[in-house]
Amino acid sequence: MKRFYVILVLAIALALALGVGISKHTGYVLITYPHLLHYESSLWATLVAVFAIGLAIYLVRVLWSLVATSGGVVNPWSRRNRSRRVQIAIEQGQMDLAEGRWASAERHLHRAAEAERQPLLYYIGAARAANEQGRYEESDGLLERALERQPQAELAIALSHAQLQMDRGDTEGALVTLQAMHERHPHNAQVLRQLQRLHQQRGDWSSVIRLLPELRKDKVLPANELAELERRAWGENLSLAAQREEQGEAGLQSLERAWEQLTAAQRQQPQLVLAYADQLRRLGADAKAEEVLRGALKRGYDSHLIRLYGLLRGSDPARQLKFAEGWLKDHPGDASLLLTLGRLCLQNSLWGKARDYLESSLHVQRNPEACAELARLLAQLGDTERSNQLFQEGLGLLDNRLLSSPLPVPARA
């Protein structure tokens, strides 16, 4: 507050001094140019006039700037407003796409794509939104428009198109798209990955097997994932080979040809041995399957192999039981081994021993197969009450949801 009064006093003193100076010395200004200009006035009047003109010019410039700026804000066709509308369309379209509002997403992203210089991502998003609505022609049309605007992005657009075709169930169309890209870009990791997934979706395991060398060479998948895919592909191929022909020699020959296609190392992998032996069993070649499993188990114990071993009826059941019992010392707590021993005892009509092995298996792990085998045996031995209990338990173990499903109230007699 004191500062204000000081400034006011100084301003008044300055005004008084200036007024006294003007009254004593008015000054004189003369500006003349022959036949054009003649200006004559006091110095102070001239200074005031110059200041007024300068202030007027400044105010005109400020006013013009305000008019131009407000025109850009108000005018819907101004560049500023166009950019703002495009940005709003981008943000809203991306949010709609993420939240599943497909119609709104398609509308906003299509608008953004038409306005942007780099529209690829917006066209792809709009195409996906149209695809989700079942508007497949519009979806494909948006991708074609993207290719027209950015022809250098052909691969990205084709990969997006293939994924949309897979999503709509058009696996044939997706295969054509990806095969074309594979020919043009044979080492592209994303093309190879999508081809692999498509072949799996189609159940075409032979094509997956043919693709494996490229997947390995170009390091498309991690080593452990590639190894698992390879095992599954060969296993599924063995299953398909056995199913291509009818039961009998034709089916066995087809299965044998598929088995011989594997390398020596692959024919020793437990998962592939399991798939091969299981298909032999399904084709009725139990004796051959038993030999295959026995050879694999001699190389190394595997609980999955030993479980299947108990489902086979080999040429010599007693020898089969003796071989399986050889693993009992090293694996006394393996429920699968105990189940297999129980089954093999049943094949050899060793009822008491079979019961002991099956009881031991259930003691280690409550398993529906062990429940069913023991229930069958007890029914034949006359223990129907325990047999029924085990059948009920086995049914519940097959699917726990059965026990929680509502059932009708028993009718009263």
C-alpha cells in the first residue's frame, strides 16, 4: 500500500514538472515538402500525435489477430478445426475398438484414416471393427483402400487380412493369402507363425511338419516351444495315418509308413512312442504295441508308457506281468504302475493280487480308471456294495461338476 502512494506521488510530481516545462517551452516543429506537405506545430503536440498514431496501429494489429484467431476457432472448415476433429476421431475410435463398440469404432477410424497422411493403422482398425460386425465386404474394402494409400505396407495389410479371414472362419481364404505372402517373403517370421497356427487350426499336421525346418531355421519359435510343437505334430500325424485307412492291414501299413518317416531319435521320444503304440492298439495290433512299449521302457521308465502297457494284451501275459513288476522296486508309489499291475493280474486271473494292486493304486491316488477296474472285480467277487460305491466315486472323479448339478428328489414309494 505504501508503494502505491509513493508511485502516485511520483507520478503527480512528474506530471506537474512536465506541465511546467510544456508551458514554458512549447517547442516548435516544422515539416515541409514543396507542393506536397506542410506541417507546423509545437513539439509536445507532435509527440502526442506520434504516440496516438503508434497506439492506433498497435490496436489495429491486435484486433486483426483476434479476428483471425476467432475465425479459425469458429470456422468449421479451418485447418485448426479439421485437425481437432481428426484427433477426436482417432481417440474415440481407438477407445471404441478396445471396448468392443464396433460400429462406432469403424465410423471414427474410417474418418481418421481418410484424413491422415499415414492411415494404415486406422484402416486396419476399421476393417477389424467391420469384420466383427459380420460386414466382410466392407472389411476387405477398407484393407484395399489402405493398400491404395500405402502400397509399401502390402505385407502388413495381408497379414491383417489373413487374421481377419481366420477370425471369420475362412481358413481357405487365409491360406491363399498367407501362401502368397510366403512366396514373396519366405523368411518373414510373422508369415511363418501365422501359417503354422493356420495349419494347426485346420488340423493339417502334415503341412505343420513340412513347415518345421523353416520355423527352426528362422528361429520363429523358442526352442522349447518348437520341440513341443514337433512332438505334437508327429504324434497327430501318426494318429491321422492310422485313421486314413480302415481297420486291418491297410491301416497298419499306413501307420508304419508314418512311423518310418521319423528319425531314429524321434522314435525314441516317449510321447511319440506313446502315440504310435496307442494307434497300434486301436488297430488291434496289441502284440506289436506291447513289444514297442517294452523296448521303450527298457530305455527309460515313463509313467504314461507304463499306463498304456497295462491296456495291452500281449502274446505272453505272464511275461508281461513279470516285466512290469520289475519296475515296482524303483517306483513303488507310482499310481499308474500299480494300476497297470492290477490290470495285468486280471489278464492272468490273479484275482487277489489284482485286488491288492488296485487298492494300492487308489491309496496313492483316487483315479476313476482304478475305481472302475476294482469295482468290476469286486462285483464278480460278490462284494456288490463296495463295487457300487467305487462306481459312484469313479463317476464323480470323471467330472466333479456332476456331483454339484441339481438332481430330482427321489420319488417316495
